[in-house]
Amino acid sequence: MPICGVVILIASMLAGVGQSSAQVDIELIINEVHYNPAPGGVEFVEILNPTGSTVDLSSMEVEAVGDFVFPVGSSLAPGEYFVLTHDPAAFAAIYGEPVEATIEQYLGRLTDDGAPLLLTTADGVVVDAVTYLPSDPWPTEPNGSGPSLSLIDPSLDNEAAFDEATGTRAWGISAVNGGTPGAANDAVLPPIPSLTISEIHYLPASGGVQFIEVINTGVVSLDIAGFEIAGMVAFAPGTVLAPGAAAIATADRSRLEELHPLVPSAVPIVEWPESVSLDATGDQVLLRSDIGLLLDAVSFEAGAGWPSAPAGQGPSLELSDLFLDNSLPASWRASFEVGGSPGVGPNGAPDVDPPVITSLDPSDD
């Protein structure tokens, strides 16, 4: 497929990476990196000029596994791209011949295990920098599976893969194998673990125990080691959930197992410290991945349209269907079972009023 308005550089990358911590007020973006193509592919680095002005590239350098110096007189027009690749013949065979091209050749290769990728001025001042990795929090699919590493939006900070403060990913993967060198990115987010907050027992009857249940609603097993109920507890190393399987976080593991003997022994249970608890009047439950990515969130209340029976009458707050929007009160119901049904199967209480229970302690009979 021909690529119009693109300059292709096959750059000479030699030894030595001279980094500088200084920054310069030149807007150029490392926009796409194909560092480990699938068999038959070709690696490349794409640079974008996102501004409304032509940028003089004379004597600028690209540092990855070595250095490439832009020839004097090189420039990049607004909205246009430079694509650097190690193999011009393979690139042309896959992506077509660009209408206009300045072709150079680099002799080195991008590393598959991550390296500083720097665009600098002639005197070493950093214009843009990306240190990609083939592991979390960076997307792992570009490491030999076919997609390129693609910036989701040129306005995002491309230095980091993931902004923990905002929950925003800067880098995704190309929607097509091989990426889109010399054209606008078609970046998509890598698959996000399908975990759902499915049951919350925030105000048990006397003798009961608080708990939160999460279920793997996806089609693949998930390693949730380090995933956390934010501010409460994290799941232990080695915690793997098969599709449809549940994990439980609770205030008292022993009490939960006593009250719910049908919970399978394979269900992971973690206990949060005594210093934290669910607020009986309403709370926000946040489920985050091991890198801080927000996977699910429920802000419930004891009232305001939420089922009332879970507020101390015995039932838990149970998601009516695992694929409903669990941010909505109407998606939840009181569990039919007294004390809920943690870890024992899909939710789905009958459409009847649950019994009102004031205590789970046999001594109160």
C-alpha cells in the first residue's frame, strides 16, 4: 500500500548511547515502534511532527542501539512522519514504496528487551525519549506477536506506558499486524483483564462477616497476583482464576469459612487488616491490577435506590447478572441466601423478598 507524504530513513545505528537530561522546546514525537516483528515482518521507528510548523532536523540524532545523524537540510513538515527501518527492501515489500523518500540504512537492530530510544539535537539535548519494555506495564503483544507498539494519541506523554495518577495508558498496540508506518496510528488498548466485582457484604447481621467477591468474567485464566481491592488488600502471589472462577477478600477468613462451608477449597481468600472495613452507610470498592490499572469500580449506598435488605438485614448485595453494568443500583439485588453466597457459583437470586435476619449467632436464638 503506497504511503504518501512520508520520508523513510533507513538509519545507521552505531555504538554508544549518549543521554542528556536536558529538554529542548522542539515538538517531535516518537509515535510508533516495531521492535520485534512477527516472522516475515520488519522493524521500524516512526517519528511524527504534530505541530503546524516545519521542523529543521539538521544534525539531529536518533539513539537506540546506536546513533543516526539526520543529514543537514533535513526537515519534517507539519503532520508528516519519518519512518526509520533497518531493511528497505523488506519494508517496501510489506508497506509499498513511498511517493517521496530519503533512504538511508541503519546497520544495527532495535533490542527486544527494551532500550532508551532517544531523539536529540546535535548537542545532545533530548527532544523526545521512550524507553519501551516487553513486559508490564507496557503492552506485551508487540514483542513478536505481530502488532506494533503504537501511541494512542499524540497529545499523551509518550515517555511512560501508563500514568498511575490518571489511569491513562499512553501506549497501545496497532489494530493490524505490522502497524501503520507513515500513517496515523490505529492504536487499540491491549486486552484488559475481565474481572467483575460481583458481591459485597458490607453490613452483615450480627455474627456475620464482611466480604467482597470478584469473578473472572473472561474466557482465559488470569494471574491476579498483586491485584488489589484498593486501600484494603492485595491478592497473593500464585493466585490464578480460571474463567468463571471467584476470589474473595474478607475481614475474617476463619469466620467466613465457618459460615460458608460450601466455599470450594480452591477459591482464593485473602483477609484485609483489622484497620480497614467497608463503610456500613455506603462505600466505593475499587479493583486495580498489579500496575494500578482500574479494572472495576462500584460505589454503593445503603439507600438511594440500592437494595435495602443488605444494610443489616442478612442478605449480601449481589450482582443480578455478571454482565450487567455494576455501577448502577438497578443491577444489584439482595442475595436470597442469608449472608450471601461467596465463591459458590453464578449470582442469580429469585425474585422474592429475602428473609429479614437480625443475627447469625446461634446463641441469639
